[in-house]
Amino acid sequence: MQSPHFQITKYLIAVFLFTACAQPKEQLKAGDLLFVSYATGKLTKAIDDVTHTQKDRSYAHVAIVLNLNHELQVLEATTENGVGAISIRDFLQKHAEAGNTVDLFRLQKLDAAMLNEAAEVAKDQLGKPYNFAYLWQDSAVYCSQLVYYCFQDAGVFGLDPMTFKDTETGELLPFWIDYYQKLKIPVPEGKPGCNPNGLAADEDVKFIKTISPEEL
């Protein structure tokens, strides 16, 4: 026969497990930002080397969740496909398979007008090529530039002088010297731009949680 103490312990464990399972999952919303911390990649490391902040985790990619064609989708600019839309599940799955970490951030002040404007801007950006030069231009777009455009009229994010220098030596990193030599343009040191780490550090953006495909 089980002791009263053992029965009480079993009951408490059951209550704990039920409560944990019953907790509502954080649902993605239009306007949410998905920041990606990559496991590997030379370009990823080079971006992080010149844009990292004091936060615990660094990001080399950012995407935005928007209501497109009456469905929540992830809009992103990638080196492989330029600006395109992908399902939330497929976005999370591809990064999980690559060993990357996806963090959910949310704008503190977001209204219907801002979301409608972001969706309209996003539609105009679909199909544009990736902006490999990271120079501010309308004909090609990189990931954080896309997010900036979506909320440009609302004045959510700002632009800062870009740097491609080693934070310790103050010299241009060899990776970026070689990178821009191949593009046959000067390194755009000091030119206006934005990056995932800068967006994630904005005071109007709040970290919600790390998210995986299993949570959908």
C-alpha cells in the first residue's frame, strides 16, 4: 500500500505536468520579427564581427511576419532567393535543420495602420534581388533593410554609419576587403545602413522567446 506522502507527491507531479502542458503557446502575430543566430558561415561571422552588441546572442539575419494574401507568412531577403515569402513552419524548420537559433521579438508600439503599411511595402519588395553590396538602394534589398522599409514611415528604426573594421585594431577586416574587391567597389565604410543586431537592440523592440517548429 502506498504511503500518504507518496500519493501526495504523485498528485503534485501530475498537477505540475498538467499545468505546464496547459500553458498557452506564444502565438506569432503580424509584425513580429524573427532574428536568426547562425551556427556557421563565413559571411555570417564577418557580419557579426562588425555589428555585434553587448547582448548575449548575436544575429546575422532578420525576417518579419506579415499577413500576406490572408495568411501569416515570413517575409525575408536572403542571399539565395532575394526577397520572398515563406510559411512560418518552413522558415523555422529550415533553420532548425541547419542548427540555427530563431528568436522572436515584438515591437512595443504597433497599430493596425503600421501593419497595413508594412504589408503594402512588403508586397512592393517581393521579387527584388539581394543587396550584396549593402549600399542603400531601392533596386536590391538585404534582410534588415527590408524590415527597415516596412516600418520606415512609422519611424521605428534608424540608420547608422556602417563599419567593416576590426573593433580592436580599427583596421578593415580582410574578409570585407576581399569581399568588396570581388564586387569591384570600395568598402562602404561610414555609409548609412542597418543590421540585425542593431534592430534587436532597439529600445522599441522586446525579446519574447526562442522559438522552434515544434511549438507551432
